[in-house]
Amino acid sequence: MNYKCSECENPVRVMTSAPFRLAILCILVFVDTSMAVYRRFYETGVSKVGISAHCGGLLTGLLLGIPVMKNINILSWEKKIGWLTLGLYIIAVIACVLFNGLYPYYPDTDFTECC
């Protein structure tokens, strides 16, 4: 991935540059999250997309992106942050599994056919 492409004439190099990829990613994240929020609060009678799923995906991406993604210049503090975020992710996953398994007040499941 090239990081400097202010003087690029080749459109392929522009599209593979870091700022272009980041802009496309930010646009996709904004559109997807805003559509989920709109559907959750303003549309009736449609399947609701959980905002918590989008928040969980954001946190997973942030916490796992640091230790998993390739880093060319590794500094000592980056290794510490990587281990910290990996540990936070593992703790969060264990807490979610325990909460879902041990929470006693879920409503009863209705397995009857709907249509």
C-alpha cells in the first residue's frame, strides 16, 4: 500500500493509496451504521438490525486490529498496546459468553409457527 500519492497519474495507484482506502472505508461504515440506526428507530414492520451488533463489530475491529494487522515498524509501546487490546478483547468475549449463559431472566422462547 503506498502512502504518498499526491502526484500520482496512474488511477490504480491512487485507488490503492492509504488515504483513498481510508476514505472509502469511512464512507461505507457511516452509511451502514446510519442505515441501521434509521431502520431501528424510524421504520416499522421490518426486521430490526441490532445497533449493538454494529457497536460490537466496531469494538472487535478496534481491539483485534491492533495485534492482528501487519505493522512494518514495530515499536515497544505498540507491542504493549497490542497485548493490552488482545487481553481486553478476550475478557469481553468471556464476559459476554458468561452473561448469555447465566442470565436467568430471558423471556420464554416461542417455537410456534408464525404463518
